[in-house]
Amino acid sequence: MVARTYTVAFEGVKAHQVEVQCAITPGLPSFGIVGLPDKAVSEARDRVRSALTAMSLALPSKRITINLSPADLPKEGSHFDLPIAVALLAALDVIPKDYAETTLALGELSLDGTLVPVNGALPAAMTAAEEDRTLLCPHASGAEAAWVAATQVIAPATLLEAIQHFSGQRPLQPSEPGEVEMTPSRKNLNDIKGQERARRVLEIAAAGRHHMLMMGTPGSGKSMLAARLPSILPPLSPAEALETSMIHSVAGLMEQGGISRLRPFREPHHTASMPAIVGGGRRASPGEISLAHNGVLFLDELPEFSRPVLETLRQPIETGEVMVARANAHVSYPCRFMLIAAANPCKCGYMYDPAQACARVPMCGQDYLGRISGPLLDRIDLRIEVPPVSYQDLDIPAHGETSKIVAARVAAARAIQTERFAEHPSIFTNSDAQGTLLTDIAAPDAEGRELLSKVSEKFGLTARGYHRILRVARTIADLEGAQNVHRHHIGEAVSYRLTNASL
């Protein structure tokens, strides 16, 4: 008779159910695993054998065959250890077969039978809930998986505890969800002295999830401004927090099972490779743009990133999704991030500083900023210059608005957008609106339309640039609480697009 239990195989953030079958038949003693396993799965037989021996359970001198169905789906990872052990124990009548068949298990086994936490407990719990099964996972992964309230999560610390639970000797209590992280950032917007225009643009970017490019001399405060952006962003909604945490779970970044309501802030170094930024590697792991999903991707020294890496950002910026294509896998990850970029005006950084005049002006700036392609630059809504701060401004005590005050205005603008797009489940902010929906919600008045027409003709705006100005103008109107888009909203939005950063 064949004993069965279930586990999952990961494809991006999707967890496909896998049936683990165990058959013990007469024949020469052997322990084989079939069903397209990788090296880690094939080695599970030795870990399972040792764990059972540690509990004084000997395998019979028969032929043991483990089949992972569907057989044509690649199986990768050490999380197959626990389901293989459960199926084998059910075949040996150590645990009831009906319990094993209603269980979805994942976890790695150490040689002494201790269960080791693995990545992906949260997506696995989602699959268990969809299939109406109980999730069995290591104790350290229980708090993470328990966030899916639709399924019962049993999290033993050892294989022996799992056996005692199934047999009814020592039933385990279902796991409780981990803590919600809401630690506020210690970085405050009023730390910024001067830079009133940059602060204003940062607020607009946060309110409408607009992409932003800051260009200025070294030390003008570009990185400092970007680092304070999370302090004015609204917390993740429960649905966003779960969606973001599923990506972090697959990447192994969930700490102690806690789900964070803070928006991700990722700042990769400019030497990062394309798989590190976009995703890839042997298992097509999520990259920085997916880890920044529903949050911020900060690229400091933007022209220093390699050209192929920057060009791969063009499609994800538009679609909010990235497809990692490999010879044996095509994995899709969500990546709806806010791009915040910073750049010096030239290689030395002082092209616009009269005190440190560059001898190669303007060629040095054109060569340096030429590394950023026009199509990528066209996708950035807000472009501003960040001038150096004078010594007089540095001596003045901080007197600007705090992050709490600005965050309240941002939250109010986001609430307006949430209500506006309530009937559009795939649209969350003004930056997501397009087509007839955009022209309906951001239609300017007659004076605004006239101004936008003149700007389009004089500066040769692309259709994408035209629509991005409308989106920014709609966000500016939302920050004011205005029902319609007026001329001054269009004028301000245009001013953030026609700067020296456009070169």
C-alpha cells in the first residue's frame, strides 16, 4: 500500500503542491527518490535515515521508493526532508496514514532529528489553506506561516515531537503569528537643512509613488533625502504586508516570523550584478527590485551602474512585474517599487559649482549622464537639481516640518487615491493610472490644458512624458485636496520634468 503526504515546490512566490508517495516493497534493500529531484532532495534519504536511527527506528530490509508527483516538475531544496520522513513513517504505520494525507509538510532534518527552518513557509501556508490541509513545519518557521489564518500550523521542534503529535501522545498547539514590526524610523525630515524644493518633491513622490531623480554636487544631501523617505511613507496595508512578506519569505529574509508593516527600502551598491538587481541565479531567486516591492529602490550614483542593469529596469518600471527567464524555468516576481535615483552632474561632480569649475565642461557632464538612456530617463516622473547647502544654512537650527507632519499629508493624499481607485483592484496610486482612466481623473482645466499643450510643442514631450506630467499634477492636486487639476498644478509638475537633469 502506498502512503501519501504533501509538500510544495517553489516557482518564484508561487508554491505548487507536490504529492509525496512512499511504497515499501519486497526486494533488495534500497532507498530511492524519483520525480526529478535535485542534489539536495536526493541527499534527503541519508538525513532521514540518520534522523530515524537517532530515534531508534530502523528501516526495514526492503525496497523503499519515494515518488514526488508530478514527476516532470523540478524539485529543489532541503525542505523535502520532512515530507519524505512523514510519508515513510506513514508507510511504516508509525503515524496514521489519514493524518499524513491531510498534511502539507516542509522542513529540513538534521542528523539527530531536529527540524531546521527553511525558506518559503509563508507561500507554503497559502497553498495549504487553498488545499484545505494542515501545515507541518519546523518550530522556527511556525510564527511566519501562522500569518495565514485560514490553515492550522503545527510546528514541532523535532521529528519525534511530530510523531508524538500525530499519534496523539503529546498534541501540539497551533502556532501563533509573529510580531508586527512597526518601529518608526529615527531619521527625520527636519534633519534636512535648506533644500526646500527637494523636500517638496520628496513629498510628492511619496504621495503618488512617483519615480524621482536627484542630481547635484557631492555632499548636497541627495542620499540624506532618500534615507528619510521611508519616514513619510504610509505603512503597508495588511494585503500589501502579506504580499511583500511572501517575497521576503522565499528569499529567506523573514526574521523570527515577524511581518513588517514598514515599506521596504533597498539600496544596492552600483557594483551589483544583473541577477542581484533583477533576480536570477541557479534557483531564479528574487532580486532587489522584487525585494523592494511596495517600497523604495534607491540607486545612488545612478550612472555608475552598468548599462545592461539600468536597461533591464525599463520594463519592470512600466509593468510592476519582472519575468526571470532561464533555460529550465520562467519565474515571475512582482516588483511595484518606487525608484529614487541620485547622480552627480559629471564624473568629478562639480560641473555647476563655480568655486570648483571643471575644465571639461560641458563634455564631462554629457558623457557622464549619457550613461542613462533616454527611454529610462523618460520613465522618471520627477527630476530635480539639489544644490549645495551654504554654511549659513548649516548653522541654523532645524526648523523645517517634521516627518510626522509631512507623513500626515501623504497619508491623506493616499487615502484620496485609495477611494478613487476602489473599483480598480490593480491600481493603487496615481502613478498606476493610465489610458482613459488617467485622462478622466487628471483632466486639467482650460488654462492648464493650454499650458501643457505649449510645453509639449516647445520641448517635444513624448506621449509617456505627457501622461507622467498629468499623473504628477493629479498628485499635487490631491496634496492640496483639490477636486480638479488646475494650471498651477500642471505648471509645478512641468517644472519637475524640464531641468538640467533631462540632459
